[in-house]
Amino acid sequence: MSSWKQKHGRRGPPSVMLDNNLLIQQYRAESSEDTTGRTPYSTLIQKYINDGRQFAPSQLNSNRSPIFDSVQVEPNQRPMDDDSINSDESADPRAKALQAREVQRLKHKQNAQLVARLLLIILAAFVSKQTYRKRAAPMVARYKESGFSSLFKDDYSKLPRPTFVYEHPYVTSSYYHSTTSMKTLVDMQNNQVDPKRDRASDKERGITSRLAILRPFCEFDAEALPTTFSCWNSLVPCRAAEMDLGEDEEIDEWEIFDMSINGTGRRLEKDDEENWECDASYTNANGTSWLKGIANAASNLFKKCRRKKGYFDDVPADGLRTTSADLFLFYSQTFSDNAVAMDAVDKIMNEFFSPGGWSRCFDNIYAVEANIPKELDLYIPSAQEELYSWVNGPNRQYEAGFRIIQSGEWGDYDGFYLMEGDSVPVKNYWLDVILGEIKAYKPFAVLGAQYDGDKWDAFYEDIPISLLHHTNGNGIYNTSHPLLERLTGQLEVEAPCPYNSIPYDYRMSQMWVEGTLGIVPELAPKIMLNEEGQNITLSDNLNMFSKWANRWKDEQPYRFTKAIHNYAATNLIPRHLGPEYVIHGAKLYSPWDPARTEITLVISEWFFDRSLNLIKNLDNKD
């Protein structure tokens, strides 16, 4: 295709078309034939050329207007274009003006056609939108509100898998394209995915930080996972689960204690009295004065008390105004290989998408996986002195969780709270308090708790410093802190060596103690042997750890919060608790309430009359 066709199409440049039109007009004026629009364009041109050959150039020019002379195109002359109209100084000014007006007229005509087409497209789009609103939109809304049940009659198996499961970030987890619960996926589509596609950015909504709550679980505790959320409805994570955010209304939880000698109601223990404030004016009389007198006489039998304000009572409960919290159900292996794990996640997500409850405290819920091979997902405490991979499962899962959150694939998070299934809330608004603690202690690398139980008491003096002062794995991790990046990277490097026999939280504490105090940890002798029974020589990391310590020790990268306590393998009753809101690893027992539960004491004796003394003493004491 020639350059002309590329620029102007088949009709040629505007200046040439203008010359032809002018020539035809002159020929029609001079010709005696009737050519008023009936003669084809090409015939007129050819006739004009043939007639022109019969005259000499001078004779032909004498009958023409100077306008035509100014626009003649010689064989070797470049045809005039829009630019040449203004640049040709030899052209007659009247010709230039005429040509310019004709070009402008053509341009205006083209622009008018373009605008008309544009208006037609807008009108068609508007009509389509109005038609959709009147007819299709109400139908779609009904289907969404009913979970498409009106269309499929609650048979979700007939539904196609939603397209979002093949989009990022959901496509990175096998749960979404493997679960058989179409209802769960439809609920997620309607309540989480679609409503947030066009939502304003975090900055526009006033969200300044994001926290991921990582709930790790493995194959052997997958089935019990849903039961670990049962207490979240009675001990709600945030005030949003009970009332709108920002309300400062104080909730007083008054308790009635039985102070009588032989009473069967709830007792106020002496060693717990300092934690309660009691209403001295309390009576249970509301009638006439003589009834009040009787009640006042018996007022010493009962006390109305409430717990005193504790350590966190002044923490504002509006953390979710500026911080968005998402819940991650984090499986150690691969969902598609374990139907029990998928079923557990289905149950939790179905509860999450039900109206009200603890789900109001979280913006999103996700199912992610560490993809640890089943044969390597190990946790065998009984073999910790012999097998260096006995804790390989939790170690690899922590590393995978750190990288998942750090990658930004699921969102831009500042860090994550690793909250295992045996981390149990013991008070309301525990998430509000934790968000307040994060704000109070930042910047930090790890925020958590040391061991507060009593199982170490018998051998406390023999425990290494790095274990005594280590932060339990159930803590808050700042994925943007450079020290935590180095500690986690070192764990990944040490995965094939004997240091892998140390749980990740304890091992990171060993690195820090080695860097700050120069204490190199000792490992179990059997773990230090290779397959041939020879001792393994470990690399010397003292210089590297010392550089890390010198760089960050003044910033106190390890911080401790009273909101989380580590009571691993400890039995507790409520009066043992202090300011903590979440406890880890403890068995919390409720005290016996004789008003609710009757207990019969059965004494078995191996010799006659041995239990008589015990029974007599029981009759004389409370």
C-alpha cells in the first residue's frame, strides 16, 4: 500500500480532492452540455481532460480564474496538503483562504459525525442500564439474598464453582478449588469477594494498618479446629460484636456473693477480695419499709460486687477504626489431600458468614496452606533427644506463614498474630486490647509472653537462659522488621541441620542470646551424630549473631505484653488469672458452684473405720 493510501485512504489527499471539485465546477459553467449532477464524477474528469487537450495552454488559461492556476499540480510537484496551504508563499491569498475554509468544513463535518456516534453509544448504554435495573437486577438480587436457593432449591451441588477461586490470591490455595461445599464458596462470593471489589482503598477508609490473625493447625487437630472457636461468641474479640464501634458505655458485670456460713451460693474467697469492689448499699429489698428492714438485717449474708478496673481497662476499644484484622485458617499440609481439613474450614467459614457474632470483628477470612509433605509434617515430643526433625512440622509452618503474610499476596499486612488452637480468650474484647498493645509497644520485632506456668519450678535453676527468657511462639510478629527477617531466614538455612531439633521460637531466642551474651547452645548428643555415627560439626555463627545484636539490642526488639500469658501444661482456675486476656497452653477449670451442681463424695477405704475421722471433720467445716 502506498504512503498516500496509508494516510488518506482511497480518496487521496484533501488538496487533490479540492482541485478536482473546483475543476468540475468550472467545466460545468463553461460547457454547453447539461451536467447538473447526472454525469458520473469520473466521466466529467475524463471529458475535461480530453477537451483541455484541444486548446493551447495560454488559451486554456485565459478562460480560467487565477484561483485554478494557483492550485495546479505539476507532474513532479508534491501535491498540496494542509500544511502546504500556509507555507506556499507563491499561492494567491484568495486561493489559500478558499482552500482553508474547505478543509475546515471537512474537519467540522468529521467531528460532527464523531460526536453523533459518541452520543449514540452513550444513549444505547444508558438504555441498556435502565433495562437491566428494571428487569435483571431485581432477579439477581433475589438470587443473592437467597444464596441462589430459589433457583437451585438449596441444591448447591448444581452450582458452578465461582470464578474468583481461579483468581489471585485464592488460586494459590487448593482449598478453594477442592472443597465440595459450594454453599461456602457462594457465601464468600456474596459476602466477601463481590462487595469488596470496588470498595475504597484503606487510606480512603481511614485504615492505617492491617493485622493477620494466623490460626495454624495440622492433620491430627484438624477435626477439632471448629470447637476452638466456640468461646469466641461468649468472649467476643471486639466491641463491634456487641455494639457499634466507638461507644464508651461502661458495662458493669455485677456478681452476687453468698457470705452466709452455711450458704450454697457463690463464695468470695479471701485471697480474691482485693480484686473486687462491693456495693455497701446493696440490698435485695424493693418493697415497704418493714421489708427493707428485714433485708437490711440480712444484708450481711450477701454482697454485690464487681471486678476492679484492671490493667487494660483504659485501652481504647476503637482499634478497628484504624486497623483491619483478617483471619487466616492455616493448614500445615495441602487441603486437597485431606477432606477432614476442608470440612473443618467449611464449618468455620459457614459460621463466619452467618449474621452477627465474632465475625464482625474481622474484615476477611481466608484458608491458606503451608504445603508441607505429609511425611515431613512431624511433631514428636517424645523423640526430641534423638530425632532432629521431631519438630519439623511447626518449624516449617512458621516459616511458610511468615512468607505468606510478608509476600503481600493476600493483602498488605504489617504483621501477624500467631494464635494456636490452645490459645484461649478469657475476657471480652481481647482483640481490641491486643491492637492497643501493638500500638503501645511498636516498633518491635516480636511481641509476646514468657512462660508463667509452674511446671518448671522443680528444675528452674537448670533451665538455659535462652529458654527462660524466650518469647513463646503464640505472639505478634512484625514482618517488616529487619531483625525478624534475618532470624526467619536463618531458620530456613538451618532446616537440614541439627539446629532444626529446636522449636522455632526457642531457636530464635538462642540466636539472640548467643549474639548478646555469647552463649552458644548445646544440643542433645544423639542429635549431633550423623547416619554413620560420627559427630556433626556445626557452623560458627557467633560473629553474625553479634552483629545483629549490636545493631538492634538498644531498640529492644523483643517486647512482652501482659495481654497474653503462656501457661503451658498448667492447671488454672479463674482466681489465678490476672490482667491477661488470652492464655496459652493452660487447662482452665471453672470453680464448683454448689447452687448449680450437686456433688456426692464417695470415700473408699481399705480398712474398717479408717474414714470415720474424715467424715466427722467434714460435718464440722465448710
